[in-house]
Amino acid sequence: NAGVTQTPKFRVLKTGQSMTLLCAQDMNHEYMYWYRQDPGMGLRLIHYSVGEGTTAKGEVPDGYNVSRLKKQNFLLGLESAAPSQTSVYFCASSSRLAESTDTQYFGPGTRLTVL
Amino acid sequence: GQNIDQPTEMTATEGAIVQINCTYQTSGFNGLFWYQQHAGEAPTFLSYNVLDGLEEKGRFSSFLSRSKGYSYLLLKELQMKDSASYLCAVRGGLNSGGYQKVTFGTGTKLQVIP
């Protein structure tokens, strides 16, 4: 099992460009999440999904959109990148069957720089 | 809402014991997690507490007091590889779809020195 994978690992964008970050998990998890991590800010939830075809806003959703067309994939889109979106982005997934723990499994991260 | 506090940095000596504290104020509580994150890597799960008391797992132990809104992570027999950030995260409250939100603290960067 690969666990949670993210594509790409690194990306540099110019202000105003768009891009999509792809997250894939092979653990058949119902829940998936997108976080950003900035120095001194910790992990902040951008959007999450409780199942295929459903998404919801997290703590910092502005400037991002997401889609969950397939259970194993969760896409994060930046329509018009801004320097404030320079960050490390982590995808995570967890199993609804393990609701007593809801342990999240994280992908390796995507390091995004917006110039 | 959720508010989680933990020290920003700590330093400890190889072979020693270190305790990393976490305090929280939440609108609902249904469990506390500790994650380890090495520099440049993803967080990995260490422990989960939902009831008061101490949970021991090898060199790592985690304690929870729900009445005090307090937890700590205890690392024994420190090794150089334990140098990492340790994230406290609280699960609580109900959002749409039955999902219970998990809020992460900013993390404690632990440096283990020889």
C-alpha cells in the first residue's frame, strides 16, 4: 500500500496562475482533508470531505476549491495564486470506521511558492 | 471554537526524559492526539487519549485530564532521532456529515542534544 500520495512535491507559480494539487489514498478511507502549514501557524484545515461527492469548508477556505469525484482522490485547486498562498500543503485521510480514534494519515506534502 | 497551547521549543539531553505539555479550551471534546513531525516530513500519529489517565506505548506516554483541559507527552530515554516537532490536536464538536473537527496546535520543536 502506498498510503497517501501527493502530486506534485514542489511547485513554483507566478501570481495569478492556477494549479491543481492531487491527493490519492489507497486505504479506502471515507474522510479526506487538505491542510496548509506555515511557520508559527501550525496545520490549518482548508477543506475536507466526508465522502465521495461531498466537500466542506475548513478554517481557511478562501482562494481554494476542492473536488472529490472519486473516493480515493481529493483535488485542491488554486484558481488565481497569490503570494499569501506560499505554504506547505498536506493531504490527509482517515477512516470513518475508526471513529473512536479518527487517526489521520498524511501525505508527504507539496511545497508551493507563489512569486 | 478551539484554542490549543503548547510551548514553541524545548531542548533536552540524549538519554533523559522530557515532558511536552498541551492545554486546550474547546467547545466540545472527543479525544486528543499527539503527532510527531520531523523537519520536512509529514506528521505521523503517536497517541490518542479520550479518557483521563496515562497511555503508555514504549518510550512514549501520553496523559490526559479532561477536567483541566490538559495533556502531556512524555518521552523517555531520549534519542537523537526524537528531535522533531510534536503536535497536539484536539477532536471535538460536530460539523456537517457527522465529521468531528480536529484542530492542531502550533507544535513544540524538540531538540535533543548529546
